Amino acid sequence: MPLILPANTLSTGGFSVDNSCRFNNSEYMTRTFGGAGNQKTWTFSTWCKKLKTGGQQTFFGTSVDGSTFDLFSWGSDETLGKNFNGANTAANGFFRDPSAWYHLVCGLDTTQGTDTNRVKIWVNGVRITSFAGTGYPTQDADLTLNSAVRHDVGNGGAHWTSFLVGGYLAETVFIDGQQLDADSFGEFDSDSPTIWKPIDVSGLTPGTNGFYFDYKDSSNLGNDAFGGTDWTATNFAATDQSTDTPTNNFATANPLQAHADTTFQEGNTWTRQLSSATAKMYAVSTIGMSAGKWYMEFKNVTNDNDSLYGITTNPNSDHVNNYYPGEQAHSFGFYGSDGNKYTGGSGSSYGSAASSNDIIGVALDITNENLYFSINGTWQDSGDPTSGATGTGAIDISGIGAGDGFYYFSAGSIDTSNYDNPYYNFGNPAFAISSGNADGNGYGNFEYAVPSGFYALCTKNLAEYG
């Protein structure tokens, strides 16, 4: 299968997707069609960056009752499948990567004589031909989907109201009256032919009930960019619009390298330690860095202010062994409670204590093996990230160890008796930014100015500097 747009997404060329939309397990789009469209033939396409695991998550569907429904979904077992006209089929294989974008296409044409051609599913430009179960709609069947009933994007319709998507969606398109192939929505890159990427879909013919969500209007995320009737966006905020897209993939916190007592919300940019936790809260960035200079911000939304913010070179060891950032020699942490710096489990004087809702900036200079922390734009210990090899006010990380060859931003709590809930802003914040600052390439949205020569942790910057 082609690559699913991880950290090596191409930096230039081709069609650029500007925005996506966060679906945080409670948000969805809904519309009741004014009349039936073509109930035999249509195509649905969306790009998805998956966040949560477990539970059925429906991209597009309708349900009138427990026996009348049509759904295209992630399954609770991490498969991709559909249930149309009572025929259930799931693709063999699992889809679990929370760091990458998937492109999903489902094309229906019940007029086809060959049952396997009545429903076609593509992932990243490749048609899926191996399924667990071989259920297909009967020939010439009219589906409930595309009739004059409620339809949902990001949920399961009027009956299945708990089939909520946890993830980012981008370039969400429904074409009424045509069964299109994946190449109507994407293409393989000419220079890196294993990478599948989006193309401009604005010229497609939508048909009677077709629609296109480009998520460019944060005040109306259900806007139909084809010019048709807008959908009702339920439970969304303006901050659910994101610049984390299939053509520029931003880091998030990684739920696959975290303690079980850490929960993930807001597109994996907000972690919460359970009040009943038996393990320390801990999470790292989905993307690691091996070279260059990188900047991110944490929002110190505290309950007990027991969080440490920093970096690690051995994230698997940290989360398996219940370590906080700075507890081992392969990591450094800034302790919000007192402003001390930690490594190897030992704290020493460094900066000021952080207060609730403070913004903690982290500047990682791998080139010169230096690390800097700021509070609300003030660099601690009179640090100057732009000082390069001089390392003015820097924390020397030269002895941190090789780990797996990469550095990861990380946050965690120092104990299990208290609970914290920091935000992670890699340039794609889920909280409101009052000023708005991008890096030198124009990427990211930060509360404070990004030091010159430092960059947001996204794939376009990695292609150039990482």
C-alpha cells in the first residue's frame, strides 16, 4: 500500500489543502436532503487523520432505525467497512496510525451485474480487494442513503447517534449520480510515486445532493464549497478548523506512546490525567526530529501544576516504565511547579514557576545541542535561542544519548496523586490564540514569536530542514 502521508510528505508542488476540521467525538455535520438523489449510484471521498481507537466511527451515513441504515465507517476493531442495504463488508487489515493522513473513497453502483463492482473502496489510491465478509447490495437496490432523510458526516444518523468520528477530516466530497475512482480525488506524486496526494476537486459535478466541505470558513464549517445547501455543524467551535492537512501534516501528541491513564482530546492536542490515575500522565510528539531547530508551545492548563515539559530521545522506554520528562538521562524537563530543570531525575534551579494558563515555549536547537524554555514569551535564564553555538542561557543536551536517533517533544506529570491537563501547540492549536505568530516559512499559529531560524513541527518544514 502507498504511504499514508507521514513525516515525509512532499514540501512543494501540486494542489495544496489549506484546512481540515477536528471532529472531537462529539461534533458532526447533519442535513436532511430536500429530495432523493440517485440512491443506486454515488461516490463519497474524504481524507482522514485518525485519532481515537475503539468504537464505530462513521464518516458518512444515515440511519432511520435499527434495521434501516447505510454507513461507511471505521469499525470498532480498527477496520474500514460499510453496511449498505443490509450487506456488511469490512476490509482486511487494520488502520491504526494516528500520525498519518488516509484517503478513503467509497463508490456505489448497484446497477452493476458483478456484485464486487457494486461497492468499491480505495485507501490511498489503491482499491481494496480483500474483505472479511462478502456482503454486497442486491442488484438495482435503492439505498436509504441519498434519500430524503437525515444524513450525517462524522456520525451515524438519527438512530446511530454514538458513531462519532474522532479525527481530522479534509476535502470531504459526495458526488451524487456517479461511481468515481480514487483518481478523481487524488494522484500519485510524479517524483515520489509511492506517495498519494490530493488534487483539486472543485471541478467535479456534484449532482442533486452532492457537496464539498473544504473547511475554509471557521464560522461555517458545514459550508458546501460546491455552492449547494450548507450543512448544520453541531458542537463545533472556530478552533476546530485546523491547518493540519494532507499536504502539511503537523505533529500531535501520540496516544500510542502514553500511559493508559492519559486521555487524549481536541485532535490529540490536549492530554488529561485521570483523577483516579495509577500512572503518571505522559505523551510525546508523533513526529521525531533528527536535525534542525524546532519550536512549540504548551498551555499550562493546570489542576495541580505537576507537569513537566520537555524532550526525550527514548519515548518507548518512558511510557512503558512510567517516567516523566527529565526523570532519565535521555530526557530533559521544565517543571511548571517551581521552574526547575530536570534530567536524570535530578532538578536544579533554572527559571520561574508557571501559573495556570501560562504559555510555555520550547525551542530545540539540535544543530548546537541546546534547549530553551520560555514563559509567556520570556526566555528563562536570560536565554537566547538565536545565539547559535554560543548557547546563551541554554540547557546543554549534548549528553542526552542517542535513543532511537530522534528527539521528541514531551510532557508528563511528576506523580500519580495529582492530575494535569496541558495543551500541545505544534502550530495547530485547539485553543484560541490572541496574537498569532507563524514561523519564518509562514507555518504554524503560535501565541508568541517563533525565534528566528526555528520552525513548526510539520512535514513541509521537515522536508526542508529535518
